[in-house]
Amino acid sequence: MRSMEKGLVLKKKIYKGIEITLEARQMKSLRLVYQDGGFILRYPKALPLRRLDAYLEQWEPWMREMLVEKPPHDYDHGDSFLLFGKKVEFERKVAKNIFCQLKEKLYLYCPENTSLEKRQKAIENTFRLLLQERVEKILPDVEKATGLSFKEVKIRKMKNWARCQVKAETLGLSLKSIALDDQLFHVLLLHELLHLRIPNHSREFYEMMEIYLPGARKLNQRIRVHTGY
């Protein structure tokens, strides 16, 4: 079938039981995305279709992980979070007021009858504070290396890891980025910061990433397959 977008050709492919939408585009490299509960593989029009299987084989573990429905956090005993690249157990303790502490575990102190909504809000507020500290620690070095800077960093709940608003020179940073270790978090900040110079994902953009951090493109791919906390 042919899309309404000029020059875009769509096909369906079943790879080892996984349905994938193929999009032939005017582009130079392949890109696999998970969108609206399904997978889209965008590839250069001139690329032979037989080459796609080798690429999909590389991403098969990630695709199967994305298809597994993960239970939501209940913010209670036995829950756990991925924080700064490490799995951290969660424990709720009875207290008069609501507050959190990150030690060997992530502790939430609150009254016995505290609702799930209030427990979630307390944890997310803690994550915002921890992320703000992390940004203040790592971002200045990335800005100094590139000569670029954001006017503001906004931490919020969002599906994407981050989003650079080029005109406003603002970084939107997802709460789930707290799951990344320092190396991947550095790459995430570098990626978004360089969009102030090149606001697309062209070959030039990735070449520039490699200049500032050799191996950055492979690390960037690791972020793409990361599922967050």
C-alpha cells in the first residue's frame, strides 16, 4: 500500500511472529521504532528487502521485551525501580508525614492509609529532585565541551527520553531517564544538546556526536532499547 505522504511506500512483514510495518523512505540508514503498540522499520528505498532480516535479528530481543506487558508499579513492599543503571528495591514504612529517602533501598515514609496516587506522586517528586541534581552535575561539562547550552531544563513525565525545543533552547527531560547510568545519561544530554546545532538525525548529526564522544552512536542505540524504570 502507498501512504498519503508523497514517495512513502508501506508494506507489512511478519518476522518470527512479529508484525512489522515497513516504510521505504529517502534516507541513508535503517531505523526501527515502537509506536502505538507496533513496530515500524524505516529503511532506504534502494536497500534490498533481504537485508532487513539481519537488522531485525539484531533487534529481536528488544522487540520481544517491548511486547511483554509490564505490571505498573504499586509503590508498595516488593516493588523495585531501575535507578542510575541499578535495580533498587522499594520499601514503604509507616510515618506521620510523607517523604522519601534513597539509601540501600528506596524508602517511602507515609501514613498507613496513604493512597496509591499520593505514594506515586511522592516518589515522582523525589525522582525530579534526584534528576535535577544529576543534570546540575553532568550537563555543565557537556555544555562546556560543545559550546552549546540550554536556557532551561524541564523534568516531566513523557514517553520520549528527552526532547530539545530548538527555538526556545529548552530541554524536556523524561522522569524515566533516572533509569540510565551516568554514561548513557551523558549521551542523552549530548544528543539533545547537539540538536541546537543540527535539529535532525542526519548522518552529519551522528558524525558530530562521534566527534564529541567516540562510540556515542552505539551508546545512543542502547538508550533506544532501554525500557526505563
